[in-house]
Amino acid sequence: IMKRYFVQTFGCQMNVHDSRRIEEVLRAQGYREAEEPSLADLLVVNTCSVREKAEHKLMSLLGTLRPLKEQKRGIVLAVAGCVAQQEGEKLLKKAPFVDLVLGPDNIPELPALVQQAEQGAPPVARTVFDMEDPQFLKASPRADRPEVSAFVTVMKGCDERCTFCIVPYTRGSERYRSADEIVGEIAGLVAGGVREITLLGQTVNSWHPPEEADLKPSSRRAPSSSQFAGLLRRIVREVPDLARLRYTSPHPRHLTDPLIQAHVELPQLCTHLHLPVQSGSDRILRQMARRYTAQEYISRAKALMAAKPGLTMSTDIIVGFPGETEEDFQQTLRLVEEVGFVAAFCFKYSPRPYTPALKLGDEVGEDVKDERLARLFALVEKQQQKHLATLVGTEQQVLIEGPSPGDTGRFTGRTERNEIVHVIAAEGVDPTGTLVRASIDEAFRHSLSGLMPGASTPPSPSKPARKQLTVV
Ligand code: 5AD
């Protein structure tokens, strides 16, 4: 009989990508996707621990899955991802009904471990980093639902030591994928219909050819964006059918001139960059060990925007880091205005296990964090609105990803700068997977609407569902 899996994913793009690899590993063993957890023989929870009370969230989800596990004999429950890596064996003690705990580097072992569990093996935790022989599971084009846009991993782990961040602990130190493997995977995806690739890595622009990184470990300390820029050039050269190239998340200290030059040279490189800043206060940046000053960040951002006119930027910001004063926060607001971010992910600082910032003490009160977060949101929202409004009346190239959610008859895609556009196509045309020109007729809170040539406006345009409207 055919076995069925259900994968539940929390957290970042990296985790979404890992969940896809988990599914591929299982499908290769003949598993198929179950429509809901209750129909699955194997439940996988892919967890995140970068923020929030991740473990708490996991424990409450496990609580809801437990009855399923108890009802149905032979069902296997696996916990994967960063909480799995962080907790390891401890998780099996806290939740004895869990069968498998699996770190991010142990995905290939999943089928064998599931089989052992089915045969009655005791619960087991596998959380071993593949430092000696790093593996990058290959992403293949989806046969079941073809995709327009896909992620490709270029490096994993993180050698930065940002004092708030648990990632170096849960994902290990940096390992780089070979350019041949990266280009090969992209070529395969593009041959399968993908038009846009986003290169993925914790500090994606610190990429080195793996052989160089191994020979000169100390070189990792130096900014290395010339190697990354070289990788971008090679991808564009060797995969001529690739329409758009993006990367996330870069570290500001590796945004050096050679990388800015690549943005100028390569038309496929999209005119948007997500560049996490975290704070606008030098004092806080130092405490965070971010290794740049506010002014350095601003100069690099401005150099990029000057070199590539029309490029927009978004960022990540933490409010309420230990010791953050009102004046520090004011400096963050000023930086947001000065760079002119069109979007930002804003987070309240949350203490994470095993991180150096735990020792700083001097915690900012929850009410102060809430209040700063609200002010920051309001500023970002204002800048986003202003930016989207400037696009009304312009023509934009939109890469159409598929029908819009809900029954609107529209199609949803993204501009080169990653703004979401809900377009009306000409009668009977399905533009999915193509680049179309759309004239923008309206700006919503977090998205735009537009018309393709030959389309006519319906009498009352139905507004798209709000929850889909995030500009990243
Ligand atoms: N508290 C709050 N936000 C955090 N981030 C990472 N660690 C923490 C933490 N302990 C945020 C950073 C990072 C994003 C992925 O998550 O802004 O860029």
C-alpha cells in the first residue's frame, strides 16, 4: 500500500526549502502527500527557533498531533529543523510520543529512520552536522505543479556571530556549494519551466568556491563578494533562458564594490535587495556584533541605489535589543527614512538559548518594545504606501505566477522589484509563467492592480484577499 506523508512547516524561506527536500526524499521512496494530518502515515513538523517561543509553539502543536498518534497504530511522528537540532535528545524526553528528531543536515536519513521506527525501533535523535562532506540536496522541477519561481541553496550555516541569533548554533558553520552544482541545478529548473531563481543562504553573499574556503579558512573573515559576484555572472552566462535572478539574505559587510558592479552589469539581477540592518544605532550594532556602523550601511545602500537607478530596498529590524534607549531607537527610525526602505520585517527582540546577548541583561520592557514596534511599523507602512502610489499610471513587467487567490479572475505576479501585482488578462488568456507588461491602475495596502494589453476593466474590480498581500 502507498504510504502518505504530511509536512508542517514553520519559519523562514530556508525552512520552506528544506521541507521541499524532505518531500522529495520521501517521494523518491514512493510516499505521496496526504491532504491532512489525519490521513498521513508519517507526520513531519519542520520547526524554526530564530524567534518567538518556538519550542512552546512546537509543544502545543505536538499536543494536538498526539491523539492522532495514539489512535492510529504505526503512525510515525518526526520533528525536524532548528528546534530539533537545538533540543536533540531532550525533545524525546519532553515528548516521548515523538519517534524521530532530525537536524537540518540529516534529511537524507529520514526514510531509513522511518522504516526502523515502523519496525519498532525506539525513538531516536539524529542531529549531526555534515562538516566533513557537506551535502546539498538537489532541487528538481516539480512535476505535479510546475513553478515559475524557485529557490536554490548556495551555502548553509553561518560564521557570523550576531549576539541575538541562534542560527550559528542550529545550522552550524558555513559550508559552500560548488558553482558546478549550483549552475547545474539552476539549468535543470529552468529547463523544467522555472523563470526566476532566488539564491538562498544565511549570509548568501559570503559565498566562496568550496575548495578556496577549505584552503584558506582565514579568508572567510574578509569580505568575499567578488566570488559571489563571479557566481552571479556565471549563472547568467551559462543559463541564458533565466529571466530573473535574486538572492537572499546578504550580509551588509559583503556588499562591496564588485557585487554592486554585478548589479550594474547583469540585467537579469532584479532591482530589489533585502539587506538586513537590525538597528540604526552604532552602540546597539556593536552590541549585536554586526560588524558595520550605521553610516557604513547607509553608504553601501546608497552606492548600490546610485549605481542601479530604480533599485528598492527592504530590511529586517529588531526593536528592544538589550539596552536599547529611546535615542538608539530614534536612530533606527532616522536610518529607515534615510535609506527609504519600501518594506521591512520588524521584530521584537526575543532572548534565544545559547546566544551571547543573553548575558547582556538590561532588558527592555515588553510595553516599550510594543510601542517602538508600532512606531516603526507606522513609518515603514507610510514609506511603502508612498512608494506603491508612485507606480500607479506606470507600465511594469510582471512575471505571472498563477491565478490570484479567491475567485477574482485575476492573475498574480511580481514586478522586478518584487511588488505583488494582481492583473486582469485579456479574455481567454492564461499568462501563467510569462513576463507580461501591465499598466498599473491602483495601489492597495501591500500590492498593486494592473491590466494587460487587451484587458478590459470589469465593472467592479473585486479586491484581492488581504492575507496574500505581503511585499517581501
Ligand atoms: N529576536 C528577534 N529577532 C531576531 N531575528 C533573529 N534573531 C532574533 C531574536 N533573537 C530576526 C533578525 C533576522 C531575522 C531573520 O530574524 O532580524 O534578520
